[in-house]
Amino acid sequence: MATEEKIIELIGVDKVYDGTAAVENLNLYVRKGEFVTLLGPSGCGKSTTLRMIAGFEMPTKGTILLNGKEITDVPPYERPINTVFQRYALFPHLNVYDNIAYGLKLKRFKNTYEDKDGKKVTKVEKLSKAEIDAKVSRVLKLVDLEEFEKRDVTTLSGGQQQRIAIARAIVNEPEILLLDEPLGALDLKMRKDMQLELKAMHDKLGITFIYVTHDQEEALTMSDTIVVMKDGKIQQIGTPIDIYNEPKNAFVADFIGESNIFSGWIVGDKKVKFIGKVFDCVDDFPLNENVDVVVRPEDVVLTDAGQGDVDGEIISSVFKGVHYEMTFSVGKTEILIQDTVERKVGEKCAVKIAPDSIHIMHRQIDANRFEGYITKKNTVKFADGEFECDVTQLYAGSHLDDEGYLITKEGEKIDLTDVEVNVEVGLRKIEIIDNDEDGDAAGEIVQIVYKGDHYQVTIRTDEEEEDFVVDTEYAWNEHDRVSVKIKPEDIKMTLKAVNK
């Protein structure tokens, strides 16, 4: 079990490539002997973070400490850290023994002796064959591959090759073992077996493991602590149980396990309204606050119609081996349910949700907010786009003259060209178009969260990397190229200077 002693610490770490932040203001520490997993989608910064810990990448900004001493600029070979990659990088021309022993044979260390005159003499020495044999035998036993020393590595299975790669890393007795998606090349059954083996190996070795994966099951199965990342930032740090039961936001809830996520609002003391019904809950939030509500599928209880909190109908049912996964419809809202007892498609029934099964989260975004400026055409530029808008909202009682100048109610003539403004657009006021050309700003869909009766889609623009968050009833796919249109009357603006 991990102690409270910090072995590695990252303080205010940034990593920027070509002006784009891969990791931003990352603050994280790992305790000695802990199994920590960096979890997140591709491109979230987890592998970049691992490479900075290893010394393969240097931070653009910030500090890395090892046992309290700064190692930010220390090269990889001077760090007591070894890395195992997804591609095993074994030497095909060497057998198992020589692959594992390769680093040991190159290792040099200083020993100090006294000569016959009592003077201290320092010699650079290498490990003896007996010492190397003992170390290789020990790690082969740890990875359950004794008697494989003479085998050709190309004849081994994927799982066996992965264990050899791990043995080669731990034979050098590192203080920290870094594992970058090490099970990615294995088939599903072997992955599951190796998850358990890695956890058992960690328990035997007692050294610190920092593991990178996008696989939530791997993270939940093996970790002492999970660090959920998105867009180069940490979203949440906690134990697997905490992360699963108490997600901090909709992204974490959606990424970790199956979730029902609904839009709701607080209507009383520990009372929340969602799916058209007021439920008791255990989270204490301010009255009238708009919130996101998470209910795990296994926490929804099916009962007979009229006997639960909300009536509805089963619209799909799939057997998943240990349970049935059913979709329950309440009007336009769908609820995912996992139960060992099946209710047939078309059956009228009801659902019950206990107060402690309802997890309330602050809603991360309730409107799109940008900084922009007015053009000489009285359009507004923001988020890599140029949009038709009503500039008269910037001055109450104003109007435009025939030349396009704004005339205030006092009769003052104002040229709005390059005037800076704050822009606000509602989540349901943006239209998504399925091509780059027909909208006013283009980008890529980077996230989709289903919220019971609609999808919340995040579109990231190309140049400024601004995000449009859109609530829509239509299904889209991540990485779709799209553009957006907004009606002029739905673009709300205020003068930037007024808010200073």
C-alpha cells in the first residue's frame, strides 16, 4: 500500500508544441509505491505527461521533483525511471535472457576501495556474470517466465513478449516504472489477464507504477489512484470508487463507465427536478441552480407501472451476459437500465431511483461565451468566424443610419469598427451543418455527451481552437468536420469596456 511520501511531483507544468498546449498548468504528485493511472481520450496529454516524467520531453514551463529534488532538466539516463511502451521494442536477434540482461551488461558503477597504503581508490566496474544471472532469474520468476531464458523472443505470444518488456524494465530496479498503453496490442482476453498480472506484479515489487491508458476498465481494475485528463488538463483525481461514484463533471461521468446524464435544476432543499419529476437527493446545492444529474444504469430500479417514480415503456433490450441492458423511454427522454431480470420491449413499467443513487454536479457550461470585435460591415468576428448580428443592442435606443454608422439615442454618431465586445450564445441557439463551407465558422467535433433527451456536442475551431457547445436532438460522430450558423438575433453582445 502506498505511503504518504511523494516520490514524483509536477508543479505548474506546461508543454507547448508549435504554439498549441499539449499539457496546461498540470499539478500532480504520486506517492511512493502507488499505482497511478493517467486516463483520458487520445490527445488529452497523458502520454506527453509520462514522457516529461521519463525525461524524453522537457516542460515548456514548470517544475518536476523526484523525492523532493528538482529533475526538470535531468536527462532520462540519469533518472531512476524505466518505461514500457505499447510496442515492446525487444531485440529480435537476442533471446529472452539477453534481452533482459542487455541494460545490465552496459551498466557501470563506481566502487571505492582502500589500497595497501590505506589510500582510497575509486574504480568504475560492471556487474559480474553471477550478479547478472541472479537479477535476470529473479525478474523471470516475477513475470512467471522461468526456464524461458534461451527462447527466441519472436516465438513468444504477445502477452509473453509484454512480460519480457516489463522484466527488462524492472531488472534495473527503478524507483518508478512508467507504462504507456502497454496492453494496447493484445487481444481482449489477454488484456484482461494481463491487467490482473500487472496489478499482482505491482504488489510484489512494491515500486511506483505510473500507467497511461484510454481504457476505463484497465484504470478501474488496476489503479490505486486515477487521474482523468482532457485537453491537457486534469479533470479529476481520486480512487476508482470515488471517480465512478462521484464524478466531478459530465465529461468524467460519461468517460468512466455507462452513465445516464440529465439536465436538471434544484427546486428545494436536497430536491432536484429532472425527467419531469422532483426527486430527493443527498447533494446540497443552492436553490434554482441548473445542474447536471448522473444516475448509473445499475442504480435504476424497474418496477410495475404506477409503483415507481416515473412511468414509461421499454423500447430496447439486449442481453449482455451478466445482465440485460434495457432502454426505458419517458416521453422524449431515454434512461439506460442494467438489470438481471428482463422487461420485454413494449412493456409498460416504472422506474425508481433512490436519493443516494442520484449524483448532482455543477453544470460546467450554460452558455457559449466569447471575446470578439465588430467589423466595418457591422458583423461580429469571434471563434474563427464572422457572423451577422444586431449591433444596436450595444447602445440602448440606438439605430443605424444609411451609411452604417450607429446613432445613439442622444444623436451621437459612432463608428463601431474594431470595437471589442463580449459575445454570448445559448446552447440551443447554434445550428450544426454537416460540411465546412455553409456555416460561418468550421471545426471538428471533439466531444459528444448524451443527456437523456438530447446530445451535447462540442465543436473545436481550427485556428483559435475555440469551443462551441451545442445542445441538439441530432446524433453526430466524434471527429466529424462541421460548421455552425447562428441567427443574428441569437447573438447577444455587450461592450467589452463596460465589463472592465
